[in-house]
Amino acid sequence: MLPCTGRIDESLLLKAFENGADGVMVVGCLEGDCHYVNGNIRARARVERVYQILEQIEIGPDRVRMYNLSAGEGAKFAAFANEFVEIISTIGQSPINKARSGNSQPVQEVES
Amino acid sequence: MIDNPLGAIMIVGGGISGMQSALDLANSGFKVYLVESAPAIGGKMAQLDKTFPTNDCSMCIVSPKLVEVGRHRNIELLTHSDVEAVAGEAGRFTVTIANHARYVDVLKCTGCGLCEMVCPVSFQSYFPEPPPEVEEEQQSKKKSKRKADITSSLTPRPTSEQKWSFRVDEDLCSKCGLCHRACLHEAVQWQRKEVASIIQDKCTGCGACYVACPEKFQAVIVEDVPDGDKSLGVALHSRSEVLKKIHAEDRGRCIRCGLCTIMCDKVMGPSALKLTDQGVEVKLDACQVCGSCISVCPTDFLAIDKLTDKEPQPLLNEFNEGLDQRKPVNIFYPQAVPRVPVISEESCVKLNTDFCGTCQTICGVGAIDYKQLGSSREIEVGSIIFSPGIEVFDAKLRGEYGYGEYPNVVTSIEFERLLSASGPTSGTVSRPSDGSHPRKVAWVQCVGSRDVSCNRDYCSSVCCMYATKEAFIAREHDANIEPTIFYIDMRSFGKNFDNYVERAKENGIRYQRAMISRVFEDPISNDLEVRYIDQNGVRQVETFEMIVLSVGIQVSDKTRGLAEQLDIELDRFGFAVTDGFTPLATSRPGVYVSGAFNGPKDIPETVSEASGAAQAASASLAKVRGTMLSEETLPQEKIEEPGEELRIGVFVCHCGSNIASVVDVEDVEAYAQTLPGVVYTDKPLYTCSQDSQEQMKDIIEEHQLNRVVVAACSPTTHEPLFMSTLRQAGLNKYYFDMANIRDHCSWVHPTEPEKATEKSRRLMRMAVANAAQAKPLTELEFDVESSLLVIGGGVAGMSAALEAADQGFGVYLVEQQPRLGGQVRNLKRSWDGQDFAPFLESLEMKVLGNENIKVFTNAAVIDQGGFVGSFETEIITPTGGSRIIKHGAILLATGATESRPDIYGLNELDRVITQTDFEQLLIDEPTQAQELRSVVMIQCAGSRCEEHLDYCSRVCCNHAVKNGLKLKQLNPEARVDVLYRDMRCYGLGELDYRQARLAGINFIQYDPANAPPAVEAAQDELSISVVDPSINHQIEFTPDILVLSTGMTPVDTEELASMLRIPRNEHGFFIEAHAKLRPVDLPSEGLFMAGTAHGPKNVSETIAQAQAAVARATTILSKKKLKLSGVYSTVEPDNCAVCLTCVRACPYGVPEINEEHTAYINPALCQGCGICVAECPAKVISMGRFEDKNLAAKLQSYNEKAYANVNGGD
């Protein structure tokens, strides 16, 4: 949990992959409704950059994704989580995990 | 006012209004008693799904306030309580409070909700009269004459899953053979005069023998019952839950589990049920219709209408507007504060017949007390604020809409619950008749508003906006919905409301100006037909699948009764009577009022009034501020020694069975012991209960813990509690972390206990890893300068200055004009007909004569620095000299002026004037005004249009009505025609609007897009033409004068706003910190605003807002020191490259480059979002609790292996 998705930076997202995540979900406030004015917009930009990095280093860009929700949307959060797990299950294990002894870890979620 | 007043204030009504007043007062040094008659605070706002015009989730924004009120040291909550009597006078009232019995101990209850879960009752029982202990009713149970068989087309299929075992006790058996006869499986062996015995191989465990054995013998014994140690009721519930899962496919079939008969006989008492070959036999006259058998039936085989010939009375959930059922023991709503149930005296079986008692047996903390009695208490206070709120109009009184008859006609508040994610349909918009998703939905406005026929002559002020919001959100939930709103006038008069309506239109919401007279239902489809006359005068018939009645708001009878107790004057609708210049004071000195009870209003205005009432109620008590507070004494904080080993304590909470029923708590605890640094673990039943907290302090002491991790519920609600316990134990409160294994594990993964346990282990491990990295943080304290700078000397500024001076603060009042007074100098009379001149005169005298107020006229602010509690502002005075003043807060009241656009000949022709000019003519030159033969007024002249003012100025409609009536009073023969778009005479202004129509003033609606009024203006003659849609014809006027309602425009504050870093909207009004709940706060700490600088409003609203802004400022100025959160960003100056990235990134403009030429972040201003930490390219900014190493620790410990590797394995 973070005060704001605006606190996330690229290195933290990459660290999650380094630590064995197959996918990372970043969940922030609805756009235009950020508790800290515009932190979620900045987070979106960083997630986009990580997307490109993941593409370049051939880990797979779709493994990181930003979602926006209000605090009252529990059911929607569950739907998003299931959707993302579905996506990651289809893509399969991250190359980092594959390289490491083939001992995989399930999907990681980073919430905010 | 007496000489020795009390520094305590009572607030009656715990909705958003009462909560805001309570927080403002408690944060300003007063003891607060908050009385609420419902079981929990929150009021109407807690019931709403979203709020206009931002679509913010209502519960999300209100629940932090609920928690803050619930935890505040100086607020005493008296829920489920009513005011019985009020004696005494301002300064020292004695209030008698009746505290109704809850039958649950508020201090012991942890709010786990198990009692509600196991309670089997879901209907209002027909309890025997007189009570059974007086008459031995039970004896007659076998003599029932009216029996019925409950069967189904599916033959019973007996289950033996999770079966309980039964045996006959030889000593107790009376050898009667009833058990033998009752058994349907020939499993009871019995012969005359012999003891019965059970053949276990044949027994299915239905318990028919157990039920049949007479009460006086109790020879059949039940064994191997999971949860049987608690009570039979709990055991039945547990088995039912298991069977529901196993027999999910057997819906409607009797599985002969016997739960219903055991429940009815052994738990509830009536013994109305018996198992038969075909199903269940019921004694109709014995059934008490409590519904317990239905709640335990795993297959929905039983239904209430088959059990009884009496009318079933479902227990309806009031919070969900009766759209679903509740139990007799009920937590008012999930986020309730206090989250403590009330047991209903009317429906609880235990309280009425002494049977059952199941809830008491499951409660792990012994909070349930059936013997609890109501109590009465006298409380002495200095002032009283009355904020009882409102109820909605009873739509049955307008029978033509079919509410209560047609299932698909619902009220707006019901629809609000249907939209709510925590409501009865989990946020799905579905039709009550068949659960289908409606496509065409209509809203009918003004049901119980603007309606003389049912004594609701006033406008409810909020319905146009909430209908728009509901239509908006309905489409968000289901894009197939096509909403239509039928309305008379679209009264979107508040700040940004018109934009909201425009957005709604773009979003597919249709607005139809028409009143529908009647709704007809198609009895087969339950669709609803409405007829109306459209804008072209053509009669239309349209069918909708659902109709929402936008019901108005009204004062309840209960509130009227309370007002009588308080001895305050009400108008004929039940709203409080107040004076236009003291809008929050009632007729009884010392009793103040706020919220919709003081006239219909929306949430921001309510919140603003609530702060205002806090000010009004406390100003006269300023000298006794702080005399009735309880202060916490804390031990010295331990300082960690260098190299001190980690000693982490982990507490894994059962939360009754909330967590433990899914998550293997013992496993998680055992796992915690293996983690590096963990030296102590525990698994309390309820970690948050008061005794657990006391124990936690001792454990920290005894085991020398230096970090604490709690794996339990949500940190949002519970972290502050645990952190304060740490602090009380002498630890820095930031040596703490929490894992939410309830919401994130047991609640969301109830069907996967193993995975839920695995996830709990992981979340707990991550919290431990993070706690190991925790650093002690200091909460900085700053001295507060106890004076206020008020910028702007109009009514808002002067009122604020006087109010602040009454609180005992020094005030600097800066006005750029040579004289105080502002725009109101140009106005004549208030909405309630009072003259402004004497009021202004007296206000000015009081301000100038007050020794606490220093007035600077002809002055301006030229420089400003500092931060909340300690600002420094440079002002320039008429002599040209500048002066630096020090103050703790700033209040902006820069005001607005009447707009004078060059339209329709204004500023050019003498005959074309504004409403303000016209008012001056009417009051100052009445003889001249009397001569006027004919007057035309054009509303929205240069308002609500893109070229001039792109917003509604809120006051013009009422102003036009007031002026029109005045002219009619001077000369009843004068003709007045008002050309309007929507008459926005909100609230009680509607009464004058009606008066105006009765007085013969013509109101003609025009269409600004297609047929705006055409004005041919020459110096000697005016000719105006407009198309009147009601006759679809062009009409011409040649009036003596044309009066334009031009609206108001804010005073130019561009320079000031940029100096003070205050955001302004595109129209130049200041933007509040939060549109709903912080309406007078500016986003920067310590800055507040009042009056028309915030948005258009009338003088009474301005005065209330000035009081509000002072109340908000008082929460700062009344403190000697301000304590700030320990979580803020700091720059490590040595490595700062001064790249300005943080300066640009901060949404609050906090980072600056200091004299040492490095970036500096003032902790007093930092909001703690961490954006700069992430943006800083050199990584030299860090923020306590969320440093890179904290987040890295969490990420690393997510992976068990990686964590073990780093920590040397285990």
C-alpha cells in the first residue's frame, strides 16, 4: 500500500519483476479524481515507460498494467484482478523466473 | 448569557452536519457530546451512493469523518439516544438524554458481526400474548387443529452429510416410544415398556427422535456436534452453512437434514414443525412466523407463506430503505460508527419469549446483555447545536404516481441504495418486480416539492441535481439505460452544477420539461406508461420500465417534537426560523441550527453551515475553551540504541471467526515465529478489543519489543488505534505495520481457505519485513500565531473579523477600497425583507470599535510567506508605507460585483438597467417607480452563456421575484413580465415565486438557443419580442424599462491568487479543497475563504460561510502548537542537483530552492503523497514510512525464497 500511485517509480516496478513477479498491477484513483491531484497521471506515465522497458528487454510489456478505481468499487477491483491474472496466465511465466530454476511464483499485485 | 459558562457543547443529530460541527469544536478546544437517535452516526449522506457534482463516492469520503469522530478524545458519542428535556439558559443548559437499551455493550463489542450472522430470525414474529411464562402455552402444542403439509414435486432425499449422532440415555428414557414413531428411517428400536435405542447404521441424523422426545424427559442426546459447545443455535447455523454448499444442486428439495425442526423445537420454542415422508408438517397456529427454519434450510425448501396463514412481516432493513431484510440483531450499516449492533425489542425472540439466545453464545467478548436497561442522563453544556436533518417525502401521498402499488415505481433514495455497491443489489440496477435490467428509466421531479396541494410549497433544492447524478451513475453502471428526467425548472444553481448537467446531456441523459400527471401500469409486464405535453404542445404517451420519483425533503414529526423540547420556533413546514443576518441562531439564545433542518440544502452548504454553527455556538464560550478536555499523558518515548537487535512482536487476529473461519490463524502465527527478528507472537481473539490493547502494552514491555506487526483487518480503520497503543507503551508509533488478512484474505477468498492462509502468511511476512526497516519518525511541532488575516472587508470579511475577534484572536482586516462594506453597499434589502443599510452600519461600527481588530482600508497585500500557523504577510497602506504582519491563518473574502455586460442596450440606454439598479430605484425613488406602467425583466442576461458568464449566479431569480413583488406593492396596476430560462427560486424562495405569480407577474420561458428574446432598443422606445412556448406564439412588449438579471462576477484576484498559490476556476472563483466536505477550506493548509469569492450566494449564505471559515481557522488558531504527521518528504541537500524536477512535480507547489541553493520541502506544507520522491532523478528525496528500502523490503519479502536468501534462510 502506498499513499499515492505517484510514489511508484520505474525501478520499484522493475524490482518486482526481479523478485519473481510474473505481472504487476498498479491500481490508482480514477483519473481526474486523484486524492493527490495528479499522482495517478504521473504513475500512468511511469507505467508506460516500464511497459517500453519490458518490451525492450524482452520480458513482455503486457506484464505491467495500470488500473483506475474508486475506493467504492470492490467488485470491479476483483474483476480487474481476475482479468489481469487471466492475461498473465495466458502469457505464462516471466523469462526471469524461467531462467531461475524453473521454479515459478504466482502473479504479484502491487496495490496502492 | 451567564457569567460562568461551560466549555462543552451538545450537538443533536449525527449526520454530516453534526459530525462536522463536532470535529470543528473538538479540534478547537471544546468538549462535545454528539447525540444521535439512530444506532450509528452518518445520517443521510452515508446512504448515498455518489455525490454531485463530482461523482465522488459518498461512503468513501464520509467514512474517514466517521472514524475521526468515533475516535476523537473530546467527542463523546451518544448513539441510540434521544433528548428528553432541556433546561437552563445559554452558557449553562442541562440536557436530559435517554439512552435506549441496545442489549449490546458498546465498550466490549468489537463489531465483528458474528451475532448478526448466526441470528436465524428474519421476520417479525407473532409472539404469544400474554407472554409464555405467565401462561403455559407450550403445553397446548400437541393439540393443534390446523396443520398443513409442505411438500414439493421433488421427493425428499435424506442427507447424511456432516451428520450429528444421537443416542438414548437409558436412565432418562420414559419408554414412551414417541421417538420410535417419529423416526422415518426405522432407526429407533423400541418396544412397549422398554428403553428405546438408536440403530446407528440406519440413522441419517435428522434428529426427528430428538425433537419428538418430550421436553420433560430429554432422553435423546445429541453428540458430535461441531460448534455444539457454543449452543445448539450456533451448531445449526454452522451445519446449515456446510449443507448449503454441499447441496447447492438440491434447491427446492427437502434433504431431511432436520435443521428446521430442531431449530423450531429446541431453539425457538414453538415446536411447530415435524418431519414427514413427503417433507415437513407445520402446525399453522403454533408457528410464530419468525423465519428461523427458513434461514437454516439449506435448500430453500421452506417458504414463509407455506408455514403460516398469518401475514408474514419481513424485517426490513431501514438503512437500505426496506429493499432487503435484516435480523433483529443488526449493525446499522457496514461502516457504522460505532460498529455495534442493536437488538430489536420488537423482533428479538430472546427478548420476547426467552428462547433462542444464540447471539450471546457466539459473542467471544461477552458483549451481549439481554438484561441491559435503558438509562437516562443529565449533561451540562454551554451551547446546543441542533442538526437533526431531514427525511424524504412520503411518495404515497401523491397516489397518482402509483408508489407502493406499482413495484417498479421507486423513490430516489431507494434508487440511491440500488446504485450503491454495498446496497441490496450490490450496485446492479434492477427492477423490483422481476429483477430485470431496465432500459428506459424516468425520473419525475418535484414529488412533494413545489406542491401546495400537500403543504410542500417550498423547493427541496437538491432533487434536480441528485436526479441528474442518479441518471448519470445509472448509465455508468449499465450503458443500456436510457434516462429521461421530467422537470419543471432545472434548478442546478450551485457551483459547477450547470456544467454537470451539460455533461449529463452529453452523456445521453434526456431532459424533458413537462410534468406528468399520472402513471399507468401494464399489469403483465409491470411497465409504466406516462402521458405528458411536450415542448411543442403535443400530447405524448411514453412507456418506461422503471420510474424514479424525485421525492422532496421534509422535517419529520420526530424532529418537530424535539424542536418543541428545545423550545425553538419553527415555520409551518417545520424548518427552523432564523434571521437573515444571524442565519444559524434559533429563537432560543444558546441554541443554534445547521443543515437541511435550517431550510433545504445540499451537502457542501450543510457542511459549511455546520462549521458556521460550531462558530456561533462556541464564540460566547471562548473564555472557557479547553476547560473540559481530557489530555492524554504519555510515557517518554524510548530511543533505539545503536546496534539494538530487532525484537518484532506479531499479533495474528482471529477477529472472532471473521478471519479464523477461513484463515488458519495458528498456522500463520507459527509461521511468524520462523521469520527473522520475530521474538514474540500471539493470536488474540480480538486484537482491537480494549483488554487486548491493554495486554499488548504489557507484552511490549515484558518482551522488550521494538517493532509490532498486527495481521488483522483494515489499516484505514484500525491503524491509528494500534499506533496509539504503541505510543502508550513508549514506542515510536511508526515502528508498526499491519497486514490486512481479513478484507484481503478471509473475506474475499472464503471458499479457498488454503490459498487464503498462504496469502495471509505472505502479507504478514511483508509487514514483518517492512517493520524491520521502520525508522522512528518525529511529528514536528510548530508554534501558532493566534491571529487571523482577513482579506476583503465586505459582509463576509467584516462578519469573519468580528467572529474571530469574539473567539479572542487578533484580526487584521485588509480592504482595498477606502471604506468597508463591499458589494452589499449597492444592495437594499435581504431575502427576508430586512434593510441592509442599518445592518451594514452596525457591522462596520462593531468592526471599527473592536480592539482585537486592526482595519487597513485602501490597503493591499503585496507579499506573503510562511506556512500554516506562522504566516508573514506584507501589506501596503494608503500612506505608501508597507507593513509586515504575522498571523496563523488567512481568510479570503474578496467578494464579487454585479456583472454589467454590453447587452440589450445596457450601459447605453437609460431604460435598460440591472436588477441592482432597479432595486435602488424601487427603494430610493418609490414615487418614480410607482409611475412605471410596464416592466420586462430578462433573466440570465449574460449569464449561463459562453460569451459572458458561463455559470449560474444563483441569486438573480430570487432578486427578480423580490423586485417584481416590490413594484406590485407600490403599484398593483404595473405590468411585470419576467422572461426566464429556469426560475431557480430554490428552497423557501419558491414561496415568493408563487406569491409573485399570484400577484399577477407573468413568467414567460424562453429558449436561449433557438428563440432568445429580441430587443429593439432606442432612446425613446423599447420593443421586446419573444416566443412563448406555452402558446407557441411570438409576443411583443413595449415596456417602460427593461431590467436585466446579469449575474455576479468575482473581483479580480489574479495577482493575489498567484501570490498565495490559490487555485481559481475558469470563472475566477476560488477552488475549495474538496467540493463536498471542505467547502470553505482552500487546498493549502491554513487558508480559508468565505462569501462570493467562493461562488455566487446571498447575504445570509455569506454570513453563514464567514462563520464557517472562522470555525475552520479556529481549529488552528486555538492551538498553541500544531503537530504534523511524521510522514513528509525531505531532501538530502548535499546531493541535490537543483534540477527543479520536484518543484515542477509537486501538485501543491511546496518544494522551493532555498538560500543554500538546494531544494527544500517545508514539512509543514508537505501533503505526504510521495510524488517528488519518485520523480527526483538524483534520488535525494525520501519520505518516512515509504522510503525505497521500505518498498524494496516489501517487494523482496513477497517472494519467500528471495526473502530467505537475503536473511540467511531459516
